[in-house]
Amino acid sequence: MQRREVEFTEHGYLVLRAEVAQEFFPFDVLVALRRGPELWLLPTRGAAAGGLILKQRNLRGDRSVLVRETLDDVVPLGIRPAFWDDANGALRVALVASHA
């Protein structure tokens, strides 16, 4: 299991580095679900399948998506760890800062 990092901004966006977005969300669309202390991001197969559209944030290719509503306007700020869960087909993002 390779650990990743994502960033939550003060405006309620989740920012994914270009490499993470390309690897796990090649169609630039995802579904975001809150599951306890985590945010699960599940890829879909294009905009026609529904979901949230990842927007290009910079020339490097980083992507962002508004998740504020999914998190009931309680968005953690800053960098959070994430990992790909093969069994569930989701990028799982910690919503609480780890103390490790």
C-alpha cells in the first residue's frame, strides 16, 4: 500500500497532485463519499456516468474538486494522508490529522 497525500483548501477544495489524479482518476470524474473519519473518492468512467469533475488547477496538471458540501461544510485544512484501497476501488483520505 503506497501512501499518498492530498490537500484541503480553506475554500472547501480537495487538491490532488497530477500523478495521483492521472493514476486513479483518468477520466477526471469521481464520486466523493464520507465514511466515518475518511473521505472516499471513487472514480467513474466519464462525465456521463455522473459525479464531480476534477478541474485542472495549474500547468503541472494538479487537479481540484469542491468537496465542501460532501463534508457538510466542515473541511479539514492542509495536507492529509491518503491510500488506494484495491478492494473497494477508492482513494481513502483521512479527515483527521494523525498524531504518528
